[in-house]
Amino acid sequence: MVSKVIFGRGSFNQLEDILAPKRLNVKAPFIYFVDDVFQGNDKITSRIPLGYEDEIIFVSAADEPKTSQIDALVEHIILKFKDRPSGIIGIGGGTLLDIAKAVSIMLTNEGEASDYQGWDLVKNPAIYHVGIPTISGTGSEVSRTTVLTGPEKKLGINSDYTPFDQVVLDPELINDVPKNQWFYTGMDCYIHCVESLTGTYLNAFSQSYGEKAMALCKEVFLDNTLDKKEAQDKLMMASWHGGMSIAYSQVGIAHAMSYGLSYLLGTKHGLGNCIVFDQLEEFYPEGVKLFKAMKLKHNIQLPQGLCKDLTDAEYNTMIDVALSLVPLWENALGPNWKKTITRDKLKSMYSVM
Ligand code: NAD
Ligand code: ZN
């Protein structure tokens, strides 16, 4: 679990106080990975407490993080600074948070990031790392994984060293998120709740967080009485609780199939989940009904026809990626999931997306 968290509008201003005691020496910098959407945006960058040799590295969130990208960032830091950094701070959405987590792990572990994709392969504790979300939904701020696309697979580095040492939850930071992206990433949280709460892995721990996150999602996306600030505060907490819910259970069919879309077509996580979930009435009737109501209320049109021109080989790649995520299928449908989910079934499901 994340060991320290602060929450509150304007809490980003406490960053200097949080970091100062963690500085190892004047040559050991804090490295900030910041979404390049904030480049030249004083609301964020002028409040980053740079000192000594600290550095801001702007990173684009246009593509999801790759293992090769992590290796290149780690190499840059090792070559540039003689001393190991005092800490890594990620400022952005799931993309930047996952980059910060992965870099902090790879600074203390030998080899390449792809060597650690899987469960509990990390040997040494990561360096001190801080997560500051600027968009809410993925739960990456609280989760035990950093999802990376490698040469062979899209799979997280899941380990006890992955979670942040400190998280700063400042709902003011999500104020300028574009509406469509707000919906897609918010729906990632909603889908985490549905998949966790209806899954066979559910337990009292996951359920207690999942139910709270679900209730918050319903308020944020369906309740007309919330003002913008309340909705921001609540969505940030929904993301946190949704992440906590899947930490002790699993996601399900939308995530398994969305990983296939992402691997082949580069479809981003939130959007991919929405495109898949929209077609999953057969498996999640209640959840999909509510999703469609939210989509309608916020006037969201999802892209269509993504798979219409795909070749058989391309379908097979997506199906292989989706089928490789065994725990997700098992959570969704139980141990006999292979009776329902055949390659033909998956092809017919993808073909309407
Ligand atoms: P993102 O980080 O990719 O950002 C989406 C878009 O929103 C980008 O264009 C970004 O520049 C923009 N943006 C972010 N904050 C903004 C702000 N305040 N104002 C204006 N624009 C802003 O989106 P995401 O949905 O948060 O993250 C997706 C990533 O998270 C994927 O790589 C996925 O694999 C990962 N993920 C990780 C976990 C985990 O537990 N580690 C869980 C779910 C998803
Ligand atoms: Zn997700």
C-alpha cells in the first residue's frame, strides 16, 4: 500500500515541505516526470520546488509507456548524475505515474524493464517515489503495478516495491482535463468497480472499496446536483477506492480485450475500455446499461469500426494478448471460462468494435 497520502485542494503547494527531508545530499537530485501538456503552463511548473541539480523531464502521454522508454530514461539519469537521485516524482495521468514508478524501480535493479514484467520479480526496493495525479480514474496512484508495453507483451511490473511512497491528491489539478478524456479515464474507474464487484475473486476487502468507488462514480457521472469542485473531489477519491478494490481482486473482460486493442492498434487504456465495455451487455448487463446512460448524459460518441479492416493475423495477435490474461478471465467467468471464451467467440466480439 501507499505509505503516505495527503488530500486537499491546493495540497500541491506542500510539495516542498514533503520533499525537503527526503533530500539525500545536494548532488542527489529530485527528478520530476511531468506530462508535457503542462509545458509552459505556470499553474503547475512554477510551483515545482526545484533546487540544486533537480530536473524536470517533460514526457508526452500520447503513447502508453514502453519498456524501452523506461530504459532510455534510466540511462539518461545514470549518465547525467553521479549520485543516485533523492527521489522520482510523477506528475500527470496514469501514463506519467506509471513511468515514475517504473523508473524508480529500474534505478535500483539491474537489467532492462522488460525483465521485470510479471509478478514479484523485482529484487531491490525502488528509490523514493511520489505520485501526483492530474486526471482521475486509473487508480495507478494507489496500485501495485506499473503497466508497460514491452517487446513481447503488455504487462505490468507488479511488486511490493511498485506503490508510491507518497501520493499528493489535489483535486484542483484535474480542473483542465478535456471532457472526453475526463469521461474515458473516469470510466476506467467505473469499469474497475463493475469488474471487481461482479468477479469471482471478490472478497470483503475489495467489495468495501469497490462499493464506495461505485457510489462515487454514480454521483459524479449521473447526479445533476454536484458542483464542479465536489465532482472533482469525489472522482479523485473514486479513482483511489477503485484502485484499492482491484488491488485485492482483479479486473475482467473489458480490460483483457482492451489490452488486445492497445497492443495491436495503440488504443489508449480509458478509451479502449469504453469501446469494449460498450459491447459487453452479455457479461455485465447492469453495468453496461448504466454505462450507456452515462455516455448519453455526457453526449460521448465512441469511435466505431476499429476492427473492420483487420486481417486474420491481426485478429490473432489481439486474441493472443487477450487470452494470455488468464486471471482476468478467471475472475470474470470462473475456472471454466475457456468453455465460453473461444477464439471464435473473441473474434466475433472484436469484429463489432
Ligand atoms: P494519460 O496519462 O494517458 O493522459 C490522458 C490525456 O490527458 C493525455 O493527453 C494527457 O496529456 C492529458 N492530461 C492529463 N492530465 C491533464 C490535465 N490536468 N489537463 C489537461 N490534460 C491532461 O491517461 P490515463 O487514462 O490517466 O492513463 C492511462 C495509462 O494508465 C495507460 O498507460 C494505462 O496502461 C495506465 N494504467 C495504469 C494502471 C495501474 O494500476 N498502474 C491502471 C490503469 C491504467
Ligand atoms: Zn483500468
